[in-house]
Amino acid sequence: MTRGRGACEPRGVLPFSLDDGRVHLSTPTPDDVDAITAACQDPQVAAWTVVPSPYARADAVQFVEEYVAPGWERGDVLTWGVRESAGPSGIPGPEGPGRLLGMVGLSADDAPAGHRSAEIGYWTAPEARGRGLMTAACRLVVDWAFDPEGGGLARLFWQAYVGNWPSRRTAWRLGFRVEGTVRGYALQRGERRDSWLGTLLPNDPREPNEPWPADAPSPGRAA
């Protein structure tokens, strides 16, 4: 197993945290089950993700035990809970970082080392939206993913159902290039959904590379 360096590999990864002094990313644990359950009651989370709907506490337990933990053990699906850091220094105080406010993760392919790519996915609890926390969290993950001493990935991939402007806004702020719309690309609870697809390469600027669509809602505050 590796810890941070050269991760997203079949041999597995020891869970690690990322922190920029504002947001703290760490592996979801059984202690987060109630926060996950509460966040997934939000209609927007249900509308734009594949979480079960309705969402029960047992679903959160299953997510932590049967999705998060095995993903780290295999090294191909790395999931972090998003929290606010304990202080401006980023060093947790006696009580550590705060309550889980969202989720961000990478799902990697099985290409040879040096050529691997991964899909980034994320959601934010209602009370944490519009504060830039998810943009900051995703930026931490992107920076780690492309770091040769970190994930060492060759490409990041983003997808969202057509109409999910908050997700697209976050990807846009990070420099993802929207490659187009694919009809019926994704499957959500037995129904095919049209999706936007975007990519980011290691040398791409981590800032908007194209104007925000004129027919879209205003980008407003960061997600």
C-alpha cells in the first residue's frame, strides 16, 4: 500500500488527509453516518447524484463500510469527507476539524502507471453551499491528483447531468474544459440521463479557460 504518493493504484492506498487551512479532507468514518444521512435528504443531492432516494441511515452505513473503505483498500476509488479546518493554520485543535459538509472523490481507471486518469465527483450539503468550500476542496484533490509525488495522474474527467449548473460552475472555476454533451450517457436509478463531459490535464491552468455560457445562470459565488 502507498500513502499519498503514486496512489490510485491497484495495490491499495492508506487513507490520508488534505488540508489548506480552510477545508480539511479526510476519509468518512462511521462517526459521519448521521451527517451523511442528513445531507442526502436534500432534494438537490438526490436530483444530481446516484444516491438512493429515499435515503436511509442504513444507506450511509453501507456507503462507508462497503464503498469508501474497499475503495481505499483497492486504491482505485478514493473518497474524502469535506469539513472546515479547525483554524487558519490548518492544524486541528483539541476537537479537530468540523462536521462533514460534503464529499469529494476520485474513481480511477486501470491504465498503466503514468497514463491513469480518474473521474472527480462531489456533492455539498445545503448549509455549506455558496461559500467556496467545495471549490477549495476540489482544488486540493486536483493538485494532489496531478502531483507526481501524489496521484501522478495523466488526466481528470468530470461529468454532470445536463442542468447541474452548480457542479459545472465548480468544474469551470478549476479549469475543466467542457468537451460537449452526450445523450443518454449516464444511468441514474434506471433512467438514462444526458450528461456534460469535461477534462482537465496536468498542465492546464487551474482557472476558467472559457467564458461562462451566456444562457447559463450567473456563476455568482463559488460553490
